Amino acid sequence: MSKALGFLVLLLCACVLAVDSSASGWEFATPVISQPQVTLNLSSLSSTGQYTVLTHPDFVDYQVRVKKSDFCDPTVNVYTGYLDVDYGAKHLFFYFFESRRDPAKDDVMMWINGGPGCSSSMGLLMELGPCQIDMKNLSSNGTVWNPYSWNADANIFFLDQPIGVGFSYADHGETVETTEDAARNVHAFISIFFETFSQFAGRPLHLSGESYGGRYLPAFASYIVDQNRISIAQGREPLNLQSVLIGNGITDISTLYPGRYEIECGTAALEVPMQRISTCVRMRMALPRCQMDMQQHCIDRFNEMNCRAAVGFCDSELSTGYWGTGRNVYDISKMCIGDSLCYAENTAIKAFLDRPTVREQLGVESPNNFSACSREVGRGFNLHMDKYAVPAQNYVAGLLERGIRILIYAGTYDWQCNWVANKLWVDKLEWTGRKAYNAQNWRHWEVDGAKAGETKSSGLLTFATVRGAGHMVPHDKPAEAQAMVSRWLAQLEL
Ligand SMILES: *[C@@H]1O[C@H](CO)[C@@H](O)[C@H](O)[C@H]1NC(C)=O
Ligand SMILES: *[C@@H]1O[C@H](CO)[C@@H](O)[C@H](O)[C@H]1NC(C)=O
Ligand SMILES: *[C@@H]1O[C@H](CO)[C@@H](O)[C@H](O)[C@H]1NC(C)=O
Ligand SMILES: *[C@@H]1O[C@H](CO)[C@@H](O)[C@H](O)[C@H]1NC(C)=O
């Protein structure tokens, strides 16, 4: 979520060049397209610290540097690397883990964290990745194996985006400051990914993420769908995008504050409201004005200055009360520890990823130290009021109308991008399946015979809560989260 967190992925016609991983890469790549065409066998990639450089004639201003790594999951093939975009000026870092089940047949999934500006390694190392940061000094390598990883039955990559996030960087200070701009680089990345990892070409693709992912993913998926039309017209293979999964996302801004009120002052999260009565009364008084001003200045007609003022009012009247409690903004059942990201893992992950041995193992070439969330990137998006300027729910409707499955899930203890706000926007989403969706009944969904949450589903759209989980659902309820994703990929009911 922007405020708190920011402050808070044919054959490869490739010329294969091994370069020393300490070189910046691009200067080696310029003359390569006329070289003999080679099909790359990923298993033949070196893991000795050398990057293999791959180019493609359809994407002349892009190249991929990739190497095999022994990072994180010894049970599968792991690759890390950079996609160099815009003639090598911008470098997007990724981690790729093959599926633990059947990498030759399983779907491909991308995971991104939010912010805007937060690194997807956070999701990797404290939520759904094949290994988790070792918080108990149990291991000598800094991580422990995660039995509930989402690569249980999918090939999965984690992308640090946009430029400036995590280990992604730009050579000349270029920035990406809107979701719609970021979409181009992500589309290029995923296109080249499928060209490079050619054994995955045509495989079903799923985009997943959380938090600001609720703004990113609908736009990224829509850009892919629109670009697919161009690919088809040009006789190229389209990306086989099948679904989008958003956890505790920020999508439709109109329901955020009423949702927060219900979490703090109602019984939507806890049986007894946690907020002081006097604070709740004041919040209840401010809510209609907050809603009216946002409707007028952010939604009906976006006016940057007035929208900023409206959001300022809403935050001061409806958010400061919660921050004042010292509670974790991502989990109402916990106190906020450490920095404004509220979890001890953040500090441990930074220390781990800043280790020279780990950077070397990953092939990191960013000149910067790691930061969980980039303030600069957050600031750039805030400058454009990216969160408010485009109604991201309309992308979701557009995707549903074009046959893309959508899963909106939310941990019930989150305050920041809470489940009530998500339920409210999904209920009022304007699409042809709206009536049918609203006519469905809520039902329990279960994991190992125990209730995991509530769900409602119609056609391509599914909404699900995860009981007792905060913002980072796989962190809090790993077995439930993994079961949910497995069922979703298998197109089973939750
Ligand atoms: C790739 O290389 C591995 C190991 O060298 C081999 O087992 C596999 O059959 C090769 N795959 C293809 C598609 O050539
Ligand atoms: C790191 O150590 C843990 C605990 O000893 C082990 O389970 C895990 O597989 C190791 N990870 C790697 C990448 O070797
Ligand atoms: C972690 O374990 C190692 C070896 O078991 C030990 O040398 C080290 O002091 C421990 N570190 C902490 C912080 O407990
Ligand atoms: C990275 O961190 C180290 C150790 O804290 C520090 O000496 C160095 O200046 C930092 N580098 C950058 C680019 O900030």
C-alpha cells in the first residue's frame, strides 16, 4: 500500500555469450542478432557466476542475462538474472523457480509485491517463496525450506519492478512513475521470458501479487491482453494469460475508508472493536465528507490538487487513529514492530540480501544496497497520484469480459487494504456477470477439514477471505494460501 509501505515474466533465436557477471552486459550484445540461431537448453546454463546473454530479433532493444543458481530451493532448478530494457539502460531483476511437481507441464506464475516500490523478494522470503528467511538461526545458509511454497505446482518467477525496486536499477537515473508505464516493461519482460525459457512457451500464465498489486496487476494484465492482439496480427505467439490473483489489494479507492472503519470500529475483523469509542465517533462523522470529497475530486472527475486534499482529509481523520494505536497496519491482531513495515523479517531480509556472498550467488549487479521498499519509487508514483488517477477496477471488468479469471482474496486481519473494502468493490463491480455474482451465496471454504474463510464465486470471478490472516496471507496462513492457489490453478472450487 502506497502510504504505509512506500513509506513506508518460438525458440530463442539467441546468440549465447558468456560474460563475466561483474560486467554490465549490454556492450557485449549489440552485434549479436546475425549470429547462428541456437535453441537454449536451460539445463545447460552455468552456475559458476557467469551470465548467459540472450537476445531476440523481435525485441531489439532488450536482452536477458540469466544464470543457474543454487539459491533457496535445492529440490528444483533455479535461475536468476536481469532483463535489460531500453537498449540496456534499465535492468529488471528476477528469480525463477521451477515447479516442484512437473516443470515440463505446470503453469507459469509471476508474483509481484506492492508499495509502490517494494521488492518481490519480500514476498519470496517471508510469504510464498520456496525458502523463507531464517528467523530462528536454524540454518547455516540464512534461509529455511518452505513446504508451502507456491512452486508446489507452478513454475514461478518473482520480479523486482518497476526500475529502482529491490535489485532492479537504471544506469542513468531513469525512473518509472506510473503503473501504465511500468506495464510496458513488465510486458516486455514476460514476452522475453517466454522466448528465453522456450520450453515454457504457450504455457498458461497467471499474474499474482498483493497490496499495490491491486493497482498494478489489472493494468499489467490488460496491457498483455491488448498487446496479444498485436502479436496475433503480426503472426507471433500471444502470451497465454489465464488469470490474475490479487491478495489484499488496493483496486477501487472508493471503498477503502469505509472498509477501514469497519475493521477498526465494527466487528469485521475482531469480535469486539479494538478502537476507542471516541475515536470511532469522530471517524464516523468524518466518513461522509471523506467519501463525498473523494467521489467529487478523485472519482467523478480527477483533479490532482483537490483529490490530494480529499485524501489528506480522509487520512488525517480516518487513518491517524489507527496508526496511533501502535498496532500493525497489516495485521490488527499484532503490534507494529521494527520500522513502518511492522515486521522483524524486513530487517533480517535486508541484512541477508546485502550479504556479499548472497549478492554474488544471485548475480546482483545493482550499485545500490538492498531496500525492502524504495522511497524514491514510492515518491515518483505519489507525485502522479498513481493510486487515485486511474480506476483500476475498470481494468478488472475489462479482463473478465475477455475471459480472464480473477481471484480476489483477502486476509481478514488486514487494516491497510482490508477485506471489507475489497468485498465492497467486487460487489459493485460493473460487468456483465455482476447480477449472477451477487446472486451467489457465501460459503465456507476449508483446508484439512478446518474452515479457512468465506468465498463467493460466479463464472470467472472468485472472492475469498482468509480468516485470521493479515495483509500477507501466505505469511500468516501458509497451508491455506497454498491450498487456495493449488485449487485455483487446477480450476477447482475453493
Ligand atoms: C537439456 O539438457 C539436459 C541435461 O544436459 C538433458 O537431460 C535434457 O534432455 C535436455 N533437454 C532438451 C530439451 O534438449
Ligand atoms: C539451507 O539450510 C536449510 C537448513 O539446513 C536447508 O533446509 C535448506 O535446504 C538449505 N538451502 C539451500 C539452498 O541449500
Ligand atoms: C547461530 O548459530 C551459529 C551456529 O549454530 C552460532 O555460531 C551463532 O552464534 C548463532 N547466532 C545467533 C545470533 O544466535
Ligand atoms: C551499502 O552499505 C554499506 C554498509 O552499510 C555502506 O558502506 C555503503 O556505502 C552502502 N552503499 C550504498 C551505495 O549505499
